[in-house]
Amino acid sequence: MQRLMLWLASRHFLGNLSVRTKLLLVALVPLLTALPILFSLIFYWGIGYYDRLLTFKVSSDLTVAHEYFIHVRERIGLDVSSLGDSYRFVTTVQDDNHADLQRMLADKQKALDLDFLNFLDPQGRVIVSSNGKPAELIAESWPVVFSAMQGGKATEIDIYSEEQLRQLSDKAAQQAYLELLNTSNAAPTNKTAEKSGMVIHSATPVYDDDGQLLGVLEGGMLLNQNLGFVDTINSLVYAEGSLPDGSAGTATLFIDDVRIATNVRLFGNKRALGTRASKIVRDHVLNDGKTWLDRAFVVHDWYISAYEPISDSFGKRVGMLYVGYLEEPFRKAKETAILLLALLFTAIGIGGAYFSLRVARNIYGPLKSMNHTMTAVELGDMHARTGVQARDELGNLSRHLDDLLDTVQQQTAELKTWGNELDRKVVERTAELEQTNKLLVQAQQQLVLAEKLAAIGEITAGVAHEINNPVAVLQGNLDVLRDTLGAAAAPVQGELQLMDQQIYRINTIVTKLLQFASPGEFAGYVETVAIDEIVADSLVLVRHLLNQSRIVVVHKKEATLTVPINRGELQQVLINLFTNAIHAMKDGGRLTISTSDWREADGRQGVSIRVADTGSGIRQEDIAHIFDAFFTTKRQGGTGLGLSISYTLVARYGGTITVRSEEGAGTEFTVRLLA
């Protein structure tokens, strides 16, 4: 009841207000209420989304660093395994000449960029070392060595003590030694130096021709102060231009919480070796075994950081892998954006209030004038007029009161205006119908194409299934054959590898068939990209082919527009065109990549990419079929799907691929993309 009385009182109060006051309330109350709420929502959502973007980026950076770490471990494992399986090494071991074996291990250690190579007897005792035979060194306690003694191959991370490092070499012990530096926010410790070493540790069994175990080949790389390792991670994760000015990317390898390899700077060019991670990070990663994705204090500044635990061959968490970038530029950018947003909303509020007051006054003025005129007419003054010249609805109403004799003429003019407007709308609707008809024809064509692709997709899926089954059987039996023969397979190792390569080629062809038949399933994330950056990245990916030939590359950068497209799919198209051009210039030549903007009269615009070579060219009778599936002019290695998949990918984004070629004089492909 009380609320009802208050509501009635408020209605009575509002009813007593003047029109002018009501107009001011209507104009100002929504504006002054909505702007603060809108600013708060944008601030809350914007800051949260911004922080999530930073965390997502550093998470992606950690994934790249992790994959490179795994790649290095696999490479070392493969190098050690290949050496242990080599005929020359097995022969040298069987000759029982320790001097020759020691020289071979020393040469291979240097060639493979390892810190030690040891040959152990079947009981796990070191017989010969690349650094000289250690005294009483027994390695069977390492899980990777024990696995090799049982016939397996293993590569893991292991922590060597100072004594174990000295048994390997004095150089290894000296390289691992790091004095600990006082670090803010680090956990308390009584240690003054880090003397243990983190080693990528690999071992493989060595068999004679009869399959008898001759011993174990053990090798490893010491990661302490291995600056090339972390610098490579940093260059992969934080390539030039990937971070804004003022920020810097860093990568670090830890034993426990001590930095043993890092490009974080202590001051100047001095690296922060021997400094320690903050206590909160150490507890989260090493104690709880979780990945850290958040801001963290690194040596002397705040970084957007990612840490993941590293476990040794015993399953114990012994260290951390870290990547991160300086937070300060991003924090300043965020603060600047907040300040600009606040200033913008303040300016909008002031401007809106001023505009609302002016509009309210313009509305109230004609109403007041009409009220006075109507009062005067009621009193008998038939010559009273409002004199309002405004062009809005109130102005029209005032003019009707001023001059009723002009009503018919005004209505006639309005009817004429309406007729012209109707004629204009008829023309517009006719043009819209014509455009709709064109779109309908295009849709019908796309439907026919979709039905064809669906039919191809069904056939391709069945073919792929029928091919994959026997291929899987071939691969499985080949693995069984290799395992069964063991060392006896060495004389036909080349043939077995050739079979592996051909099976991999079949799988590649099947994958391309599926991608051609169902391109939508392989669609990627669309982003706005600069074309010349993608061209440069694609050239890097075919650099190994260019280095094998005498081809001069010219990149003409004239494109200024960006295009919305999936970066990986555009790289796939460019790499295919570059590869075809390189294969067409077997005796060398000139590869020219030109980018430029284009604009049409209807307002459409985009970017053109021209890839021209000076190779053998394409026969005129083949040009009409080069984008057809399974058509190829390559005698070996071609599937006939590269250009057809490229054509489908470009067409998905509204673009086109055309070709111009003269046999014996070269070929030029032109890719046109919509901006």
C-alpha cells in the first residue's frame, strides 16, 4: 500500500512539472545513467579479455618451447641409436681395440655436439669413454642404461651430481658449476652454488651379427650454461616483430628453481645465471606439478610467464622450462586505453548533455509559441501567428497554424515528392531483383558444385578407407618383420626404409584426397594478414629446396592492403606454387614474387600475388587441366592434387587463381584475394 501511494505521488508530482522540465529529465536521465553503466561493463569485460589474450599467447609460446625441447631430446636419442646400430661401430667394438673405439667415440661426440659418449659392458660398467676411461664408473643405476641392458632404447632427462660430472670430465663439472645469486621473492636456501648438471641422457643396446648383446652405448648433452639451446628457443618463440616495442621475450631452463641456462639479463649483457625463481612459482610448478600461466616476478621485473615442470627418468620433478615476455609495455598500453576510454566517455557525456539541452530547448520553444498563438486566437486575434521557422514536426505544425491557405499547395507538393520517391523506389527494387536473380544463379552453380564435391567425398572416403586398411596391414607386418629379423635385417635396411617411404607416400596421397573432397573439414581460423609477411614466411619454409638449386629469388613488395584469410592455408597455397616453380627450374633460374593492390569500379578491392618462374613452362593443351584433380605433369612424386586443393582454398575466400605460361619461357600464376 505504501509503495502504491509513493507511485501515485510520483505520478502526481511528474504531472505538475512543466513540459520544459519533463523534456530535460527525458534527455538527461538516460544519458547520465547509461554512460557510467556502459563504461563499467566495457572496462570489466575489456580488461578481462585483454588479460586472457596475454595468458593465451604465453601458453602458445610454452607449447612451441616444449615441442622444441622434445625435438632436441628425440634428435639426441636418434643420433645415439644410429651410432649404436652402425656397422662400423659394431665392428670396432668386436675388434676389442679400446684405443680405436675411444677415438671413434671422441670424433662422434664432437660431430653430434654431445658432451660425452660411453660404451658399457653388458653389466653396465663403462669400458671406453669419449673423454677417457673413467675410474670405477658404473652407469647401470640409470633407468635409461638399465632399459638398454634389457634391449630397449631410451632418452630421458637426468640430473648428474658433481661427482658424477667429474667422472665424465672436469670440463663438464666446471660448466655445471654456478654460484647462486641473491634473488628477490625466492624461497630461502642454504645453498651457495649449483653443482649438479641437467643432462639429456640417452642409451641404446649394441648387438653383434648373431643378436648377442655386446654392451650399451650411452651419450648425453649437458644443458647447464648451454646458451645456444635457450637462444634457439627464444628465437623460435619470439621472432623479430612478434612483440611490441619495449617488450622482450625470454626463455630459461631450471634445475630445481635455479636458472642454469637463460637469456634473461641481470644487467647489460650479463645473463642471470645462478638467479632463482620466485617461491610462489616454485611451489606451484615443482611442488604441485602444475603449469604456471600468469604474471610472475623474474629477477628484477614482471613478466607474463609460463612455467612447466621437467621430470627425470626416475619420475621426479627436477626442474622447469620457462618462456615469457616483459609485461610493462602491455601494462602501459592497457592503462593508456583505460585513460582514453574514460576521456572518451567523459567527452561523450558532456557533449551529449549539451546536445540534449539544445534539443530540449528547440522542442520547448515551438510549443510555447503555439500555446501563446492558440490563446491569442481564442481571445479573438485572428492575425496571431507563431512565426516558427523550424523544419521539424513542430515547425510543420506551427506553419499549418500560420497559413491554412497554403495547405492544399503543400499537400500537392508532398504528393509530387511522394510520386518521385515511389518512382525511385521502383527503380531501386528492380535493381535489387536483378541482383537477387544473379545471386540465385550463383547459388545454383555453387549447389551443383557442392553436390559434385559431396559425391567425390563419398567415393574418396570409401577409397581412403579401403587403402588405409591394407596400408596399415603392410606397415604392421613390416614392423613385425623388422622386429623379428633384428640385426639380421641390416643387409636389407635400405629396402625396408624404401617401403616405409612408399607407405608414407600412400598416406600423404590419401590425406590430400580427403582434403580435396572435404575442404571445409580442413578450414582454419580466419585472421587479417599482411601478404608480404606470409610470402616471406613461406620462402623460409622452401629455403632448403632453394639452397639445392641455382635459383635467384626476387620479392617485390607493393601490396599495402590486408586480407582476411587463414594464415596456414595461404601458406599452403604459396608453398605449393613456390615448389612447382622450383621443380620447373631444375637448371637454375629466377623466381619472382610480386605483390600489389587492385581495385574494381564497383568498389571491391584486394591484393594480387604473382609467382613467376623462368622454367620450362606448360604446354598449351595442359593449361586447361592444371587445376583438375589428379592431373599432373610431374613424372615422379606428383599426386595431381596440389593445384586443385590450392584452387579450392583460394575460392573459399572469394579469390581466384589464374595462370599464364609459354612453353620454354616460364610460367606465371596470379592469386587475387579480396580485402
